[in-house]
Amino acid sequence: MAGVWPFVVVAPQPVVYAAPPPVVYAAPVMVPDNYVWDGYEYVGLVGDQCYYLGPGNLWLFCDPFRLERFHGWEGGHPDWRNHAVRNDHYRTDRNGHVQPRHDGR
């Protein structure tokens, strides 16, 4: 019965592989005790890590672009720590918890 229509072709279904989602490690939530306005945004330090005040008033790690910009501003304002604002208003972390001050106050 060659050449008779309709031809039926049976083929295996293609295999679809879905990679598992990447593992995301959440960094500890840190809130700076003091911050400054660097001309673009509020920036604060916890230890040697820079944070900026992001959307929703959450402190986020400074990415390399922001860090470079802050260090450039910092170079022109070597006494910025003397003029930093005490952080009494932006103490809530991204989980909604109020973080205590690190300087013991």
C-alpha cells in the first residue's frame, strides 16, 4: 500500500530538560548606623562593606559601579564620617525586622 494517503508517522517526543533553579544564598541583613548622601544616594558602611538605601528603604550591597562612584566622592570628602547622619529612620531590614545599632546606642 505504498503511496496511499494519509501517512502516519510515529516519532518519539523531544526530551525537554529543565535545569534546576540556581541556589541563592542570602547575605546577612545589615543596617548601617550612619550614612551620607554621595550626590546620588544614601550610602553607609557596616564594617568594610558599603550599602546603599534602595527601593522600599532597604539597605542593599553596593555593586561595583556604585562602590566606585562612592569611593570617587569619598576621595573629595575625606572627613565624611564626621558629617555622617545617624541612622535612626532606616533601621528596618528586608525581612521587616528593626535592626539594633552596632555602636551600642
